Amino acid sequence: MRGRILLVDDDPGLLRLLSIRLRAENYTVEAVESAVAALAVLGRFQPDLVISDLRMDKMDGIGLLQELQSRTPGLNVLIMTAHGTIPDAVEATKSGAFGFLTKPIEKEELLANVEKALKNSGTSASTEDWASEIITRNATMRDRLNQARMVADTDARVLITGESGTGKELLARAVHRASKRADQPFVAINCSAMAENLLESELFGHAKGAFTGATTAHKGLFQAADGGTLLLDEIGDMPMRLQVKLLRVLQENQVRPVGSTESVTVDVRTLSATHRDLREMMASGQFREDLYYRLNVVNIEMPPLDERREDIPLLVSHFLRQLTDQGDAERKVYAPEALELLVMAEWPGNIRQLYNVVRQNVALSNSPVISAELVRSALGAHGDKLPSFSEARDEFTRNYLSQILQITGGNVSQAARLAKRNRTDFYKLLARHDLNPDTFKEAQ
């Protein structure tokens, strides 16, 4: 398949015709009859291109374009228009549409524009394996990948934020692989993993005799990454003195090794990552504001694993294959109830913690099928964070009843009217959820 295309038009006949033409060229096509329906399918169908009519009820093509720009930056949109609305279509291109097609749409014009739009789309990866290490079907995570793919073609600096274990370094490597520097070195350093003096030497290098033990000259990672990409992981832990020196390097594209009087010109794309809130650190004087704006040209925030639970089965399957390929163990699988526990669990350590749990389960399982008991033992206090449907419904009902009683000051008759329930049923609901109206009267 050559690409995924979402068609949006309130004319079923035109939708059918365009679908036939595009599928004949091996495009995967989803066709819907309104902008609202188009937005609804984005969660399950992530298109590489959207082709939308300009004139539609409720939300027109411009409204859809604006919503898509907000939700999926980099997704190209072609606008279809009749002859009388060409000025509006031209205005659409100024608003960010890739181009427009004039009805009736000729087959050759359609295919030429589609091919051109896909070739230039921020969501169409010309390097197919650039993000192969990132396993996801989550809509938010795919948005992040779209942003990464767009920015990869530039030399803009990227600040990758998110909790520990969310895959920030993997995303940085993906940006490097999708960039024009892919054939050059990718170098990563953890700024919190070493003492200040050692970090300075590792980053900027040192001259022979610069300090005790410096028996030879050392180039440093900026020079090692020359022509390529340098990832400054946990940049929030960099000491203030080194922040000043780093800022100078970014401004001048030159690095001066410790103990040297000469600077060396370098061509390095700098990516940085942190789990810290750098804005809070700036406010408290722990991070330089000028350095922050140098590093944060583009910010990509990685979602925690708790917000992408649909990825857990995919990640587990990937880790199981990985462990088998590494020769750590024979091929094993999770029992269905064991996998359910993993999906429902709390993951404060995110993907890194999930990998460690899978590796522990594989190591300790005497059977090819990993049991739920083994998973419970590995999860400990972090199991069962995701509530069942009944638990979630009960929590919602209790909160709703509490809110109504607060509004009415504990007046049950008035609260029952607001809830559109008779007074007897309302009393039963209160008893079931252990709520006493008198408590809310006292609160008033």
C-alpha cells in the first residue's frame, strides 16, 4: 500500500468514484460524509493525507483543516472545490491547505496531486524504518511522531520532555535517523550521570595536561558528533557553570576544550531531553532562561504509559520477541488474564518499568505461559490502577450525587428534580452510595 487517505465529502457518489480511483492505485482509503465523521475516525485510522470538500454542513473544509492542524500537525490536506468557489480555495491554501482540486476532478489531476502531497507530507516517512523502535498505535503518540518527522528535516533544536522511562532517547534517535544527518554520528550523554568536572571534559574535551591525569588530549563529544547529532539527556541536571559554557557553544558553533586557548568549529545538531519542569527551574534560578530558549526551538512531550494503555499489548509482544531473539529465554506468552493485569496496572516507571516486569516474568516462569499470579507478584503495589466499568460508574454516580446535594444544600426533593429522578429512587441511590443529605445541610 502506498499511503492512507481520508476522503471527506457529503456527496456519496463522488466519494465512491474517488475511492475506486485511489484504491486502484493501491492507496488505503477511508471515506466519510462529514467533517465531524472525519474527526471521529482519526483515533482508529491515521491518514497520511486528507482530501476534503470545501462546502459542507455543520463544519466546512476550512474548519476541518484548522482542527486537523491542531490535532495532527504536518498532515497535508487537499481541498476540493467547485469553479465558483475557487477564491475560497485559494484562501484555504493561505490557511495551510496543501492545495486544491477543482470539480469535476480528472483522474490524472487527482493522482498527481495525491502523489505530490504524500511526498511532501510530514506524516509520510520516506525513511520507512526511521521510527521502527517506537511501538505504538496510540493517537497522541502518533501525533508526536508526526511532529518529530516534520522537524527531522530541519536543523532546529528539539527539547523532548516527559516522565522517566517514556522513550525520550528513542525519539531522539528516530529524529536523527529521519534527518539528513542520518549517516553521521549520533552521540548521547546523560548530564546527571557524572560529576561536574568529568561532564565538562566529556562534553567539551580537554587539552593534554589540563588537569592531573590528563596525560593525552581528549576531543569531547561535541567534536565526536561533528556533522551529526548530540543528545543532551537530563539537561535539567546540568550545573549552572556548564550551562553558561554550553550556551556559548550553541551561539558560536565553536567549542574550547578545557585547558586550551583555541576554539574548534563544530557542526552539530543538538537535541535535549529532561523529565524536569525547566520553567519551574528557571523561576527558581536553577536553569538559565537564555539557554532554555536556545534548546527549546521545538518541544515534543512524550505521553506517560498510563495515557497509552492500548500500546501495552504491543509493547509486551515486542519485548517477548526481543528477549527470545537475544537468547535470554525460550519463547513465552502471557495468559489472557495476566495480560489484562498488565494493561490495568499503574506504571510510574513507564515503558522502562514494563520492560523490567516482562523480563522478570520471563526469567521466573517455569511454564511457556506466564501466569496472572506471577504478574501480580511482580507488580506488587502497582497493580489494578485502571478501575472496572462498574467501579468507574459508581465513582461517577457518587461524585454526581455529591455535586447535586452541594448545589441544593442537602434538599433531597430539589436534588431529585435536578437529577430527573423520583424522590424514592433518589433516596435509594443515596443509600447505595452511603451519602447522607444532612451532611450537606451542615456544610451550607
